[in-house]
Amino acid sequence: MAINTSFTELGTQPVGKLLVKYATPAVIAMTASSLYNIIDAIFIGQGVGPLAIAGISLTFPVMQVTAAFGAMIGVGASTLLSVKLGEKDYDTARKILGNVLVLNIVMGLGIGLLMQLFLNPILYFFGASDDTVGYARDFMRIILAGNVVTHLYLGLNSLLRSASHPREAMMATIYTVLINLVLAPLFIYGFRWGIQGAAWATVLSQTLVLFWQFKLFSNPEEFLHFQRGTYRLNRKIVTQSFAIGLSPFLINLCACLVTVAINWSLSHYGGDMEIAAYGILNRLGFFFFMIIIGINQGMQPIAGYNYGAQQYGRLREVLIKAIMAATVVCIIAFVIGFFFPALSARAFTTDGELIARVVHAMPIYFVTYPIIGFQVVTTNFFQSIGIVKKSIFLSLSRQLIFLLPLMLLLPKYYGVDGIWYSIPAADILATFTTAYLLYMQIRKFNRF
């Protein structure tokens, strides 16, 4: 079969043009996905109640754990695919798809079943109370039942981007969101399924789009497609994918631990309503964070290919442009969070106490957002070119080395406000650390 080398544009076309081409679909997809998360929370908050928002907040770390394993496969394999294409190792590149399919099935089924068996103690460990555990349990039982679908859907989407199909990856996400937006209100309000309706809408939308992804990867005219001889797990592909994917795995796992610590602290110093406030802030912050992830996804195949091809000038250029784009997004987040907290809170709830808590915490939460983009993009940059140790260290530095100790220390002096103060303080320390490591890495590139 003739090799479709459309992906060689990653090493020849203008970097700015490529970043727009690859990042725009990813940003649109991530914006649509995170916008759905916000709308979903609004449906639940307005249609079920403020305690349901707290219940959903408690499911976030559970979903982060499952996402951590999915990211280790999907992000790791897609990055490896970009590097192999840059090296023109087409035989290995073809085998990656089959290996990703098998790994996601095994991992998705195993993690979903294991967490189902221990769901109640997990939720209590993550900060649930007797008033909120029912909401969280009803939601997560359905989500975990469809965990293998989620893993396959996200894994195949990552490969679509790396195989020079960013538009198809974008459409997969948009289709999921649109189906979700139709099913969620129907299930929550029309069928009166409450919080379970939101979970069913999520699983069914991903299932329908997964069938479409299977159709795309079944086209024999495409360079990357399902074919015999690619499903046997290759030790080198698996180990390299896991090694590269270790960074996003630890990012998600650390985010889970930090979320648990935040929930514990908020429960101790403030109660369920404080957890609900964090749930709203987290959803809003996650919206802008996902846009940055979209920029990262656009940068990833360009950076991976040019690193594999040893074109370091193009590598530096895509990094700088990605940082600039992410910074603009973060400044917008800062303006909304700092100047319009009441308007944001009222979209989620009519409860006066919950609105007051969100209005108080939101400016603190978003005050350092203008520097977040640099830190997140740079961490992903190291991951995209396979420099795993630095990516892992930067991921750990913000969440474990800085945020967790501050979150345990500051509440002793400032009460619940100390929990909110710890978040921007950790961002400042992590940004300085990131800047130093990036400076040292660029000096290495300049030697070539």
C-alpha cells in the first residue's frame, strides 16, 4: 500500500499556519466539551439542587483516576505516533493503532469493574457526606459502566489528531457534545431521571460517536487503519507509550489527590456548601483549562514531529506561539473570574448561601490565571517531545510539592480562605520553576 505522507507538512509548512490548523479544531472541540460540563452542572444545579452540585464535585476525583489511566494510553501513544512519523518509522506507526485498541479495552474494563466494586468507600474517602453520597453514587455507577467506551473514544480521538486528522477529532467531540445537550435535559427533566439522566446522556453520546470513529479507522485507504497483525501487544510500543504517558497519568492522579485534599479541607472548615462552591469554580476554571489543552493538542504533533526530525528552530517557534495563545485565554479567564463572580454563580444556582460563597472565593481562585498558560503549555511541551522526567517533575511540583503543603498549612491561620489562597500561591511557585527548566532546555537546543 502506498504511504499517505500528508503528515510530512508538519516539518515543512509555516509553524504559525500549522498551529492554527491543528489547534483550532482541538480548541473548538475542547471548548464544546467543557461548555457541556458547565451546562450539565447548570442542569443539575437548577433541576436537582445545590447538594447535587456538591455530589457531582465529589465524582470529579473518581473520574480523574479513570482519566489518568486513559491518558497514559491515549496521550502516550499519540505522542509516540507523532515521533515515529517524524522518524519515518512507518511500520511501528501502523502497529500503534491496534495496540491502543487492545490496551484501552483491557484497561477500561478493568478499572471500571474495580471501581464499581469499591465505589461507596471510595466516595466517602473522597469527602462525601451522608447528604451527598447518594447523588455521587447514582452518577458514577452509570459512568463507570461505560468506562471502556470512554477510554476507547478518547484514545482514538488522540490518534486522529496525530495522524493529521484534526478536523475529524474535532467533529467527534462536537458530535458528543451535541448529542449530550439533547439527551441530558430530556433525561433529567423529561424522563425525571435526575442526576442519573446526566450520566446516561454522557455514556450514550460517547457510544454513538465511538461507532463513527470505528468507521473512520476501518477505511483501508487511510495510512492508519485497523488491519491484521497490529493487535498483538508489542512490548516496545507498550512500554514507550506508558513511559511518555506517565506524565499525563501523574498529572491526573495528582489532580485527584489534590481534589480529595481540597474536599476534605473544605468539608472540615466549611461544609457541603463550600464543596459545592468549589465544584462551580472548578467547572469554570476547567472550561478555560480545556481550551489550553486544545492548544496543547494542536502543538503536540507539530512538536513531536519536528523533534523527531531534529528541526529545533521550528520546535522553539511552535512553543512560543502556543504559550502566547494560552496566555490570551488565561487573561480572559482572569477578567471573568475577578470582575464577574456574581453573574457566574447565579448561572448555576439560585441558592443565596452558595452564591455568596462563590462570589467570595472566585477572585482568589482566578487571580493568577494570566500565568497559568505558560506553565501548562511548557509542561505539555516536554511531554510532546518525549522528555518525560521534566514533564513529570513539573506536574508534581505544582500539585504535590507546592499546592498540597500550602493547602494543609494555610487553613490553620486563615481558615477556609487559606484553602483558596493556597491555589494561586502554588501557581506562582510552579511558574518560576517551569521558567527555569525551560530556559535550561532551550540552551540545549541552541547548541544544535
